Amino acid sequence: MRLLKIIVVLVILAVLGLTAYAYLGDMGPRQQEMRKSVPLNITAPTPSTPPAGLSPPEAAQVEPATEDAAEAGADANDLD
């Protein structure tokens, strides 16, 4: 019975110690400024060659996608 009282007291002290550390300890997040440059390829030239795997007559039939086509459901992965 005496061993049980010692274990209960130790558990209570451990809980109180953990609570005190949580409130009084230095547990704030470490903050620092991070800067990373992002390369933007704004001036990319438009390709003048047909897409790979297409012969010139087939490449002439390929039409670029427009915003209207995307809104009409042309994108198979559209989840909206």
C-alpha cells in the first residue's frame, strides 16, 4: 500500500512538472526570415516547330486550347 502512495505522488508531481514546463518553458517557435528567389520565364518564345511525334500536316490541325474551351469542360481533370 505504501508503494502505491509513492507511485501516485510521483505521477502527480510529474504531471505538475510537465504543466509548469509547458507554461513557463521556452517553447516558442523559432522564427527567421527566409528569402528565396524564384526564376520566372516570362519572355519564353512561342515554339515554331510542331509538337513531337506529329508530322507537319497533322501539326497544322492541332489548335491551341483557349479559355473558352477550358470553361466548356475540355479539361478532363477539371473538378469544378
